Amino acid sequence: MTQYDPVFLAIANLGVLIFIVTSMLGMGFNLTIPQILNPLKNRKLLIMALVANFVLVPVLALLIVWIIPLSEGLRIGLILVGFAAGAPFLPKLVQLAKGDMAFTAGLMVLLMVITIAYLPLVLPFVLPGVEVSPWEISKSLIVLMLIPLAFALFIRARYEEVATGLVHTMTMAANLSLAAMFIGYFVAYFDDSFGILGTGGILAAVLLIIGAVVIGYLLGGTNKEIKKVLALGTSQRNLAAAFAVATGNFATNPDVMLEVMDVAVIGFILLMVIAGELGRRSSREAGKDKKTAVRV
């Protein structure tokens, strides 16, 4: 039986909680309610975004775990990430890709709120043989995500200067807690972390991320800026929600958390590269347009 370091495990668990709460607070301090609602008036685009995130990507996750033989923990971890949408990191990626930031804000919050109701309803049906408490899942997501977000939005509406001043602090806290979480779990589950190599967990994570990018891009319509947002927004899954469910319901199975972290690390690397390339393409196209305008 693997012996886990209790100190680093406690650090990692605390890092998860701080990361989730500070991510939600930072999002709420940085947004206004009109910013969230205005971009959601395009019904066709809204439907495409919901289909991509709550139908096609979950189906993709189930297809991957059906094709690739994985342990129960790795399978659960991939399913959790595949079914959880609405990522707090999305604005950073879209900014790098030079996409539509207004649509980003609305899409991010909408997906996150729907995820809170969606996960407790669907997880008991897609995890046969695993007991999942819908209320426990809902409670953890509501307490750790929805309440902090609502509080931050209230502060932003009433005390804008205070909220704006706290954005950087929340961002730093989220980044530091994420680092502490990764280090803590890596050390606590050192043997398991290396044991995941060759199990198919990394391949499954890559397939999920790349597949989600393609799904989002294809369903993003004809506007290039919107296509970027939906591609990145669909592939950058809601790690905060996945971590909340994993720690609250599958804490005794380290493979669940390890697979979520696989998707987190691999997704961060891949999506930063993809966002950077999309941003460079936009810059080149803008440069070509300026040259054309000068010649005319």
C-alpha cells in the first residue's frame, strides 16, 4: 500500500480550496452583470456553445474512456473534467489569442452556473457502480463557486474601486494556490504520479483537449473572434468544479485527482500554445490589412 505524506496532502487539499474560491472571487471582482448578460443575446451562438460544452465534449470524454483502457480513478477523473465547463482561466487565454473579450465573460459565467446544476444530474448516470451524492456535489459547487462569485459581483456593483483593487490579489492567490496544489499532490502521491505513465491517462487528456478545441472552433460560426473564444472556452474545462467534486466525493482514490491534474497541466501547456498561435495569426492579418489600406 502506498504511503502518502500527510503534510503535503494537507497543503494540496488547502491549495484546492483556495484556488477554487479565489478564482471565483477574482472573476466576480473583474466583471459586471451587464458584461455577463449582453453577449448572451445571440440565441443561435448560445445554443451552439451549450451543445458543444454539455453534449459533444461529454460524449467525447465517454468515447475516450471507452476506447482507451483506464483504471476506475483515471476514468472518473477524465469524465469529471469532460463534464465540467466554464473555466476561470478563459479570459487570459482569449486575451492572448486576441479574441472577443465581451463574449468571453458572458460565456464563462453561463457555463459555470449551468455546470453547478448539470454535474449532480448527470454524474450518477455516467459513473455506473460508483455512488455519487447529487446533493454533496451541488453543495460543494455552490459553497465553493457560486456563493463567492455572487459575493464578488455584489461588491463590484456597490464598491467598484475596492473590487478592482482586489482583482490582482485574487489572481496572485489563485496562481500561488494552484502551484501549491500541484506540488503538494505530486509529493504526496509521488509513486502514483510516476505510475500514471503508460496507463493511457496522459493520452486520454490530450485527446480530450484537442477534440474539445476542434468542437468549439467548428461550432463558433463565421466570426473569427467568436470562434477563438468558443474553441478555447470549450477546451479549457472547469478545473475548479472538477477538483471540488474529486476532493469531496473521491478523496480515497488518488487516480481521480491525478487525472484531473493531468488535464490541468497538459491543457494549460497546449492551450497557451494554441492561444498564442491564434494571437499571432490575428496580428499578421491585421498587419496585412494595414499594408493593403496604405496601398489603396
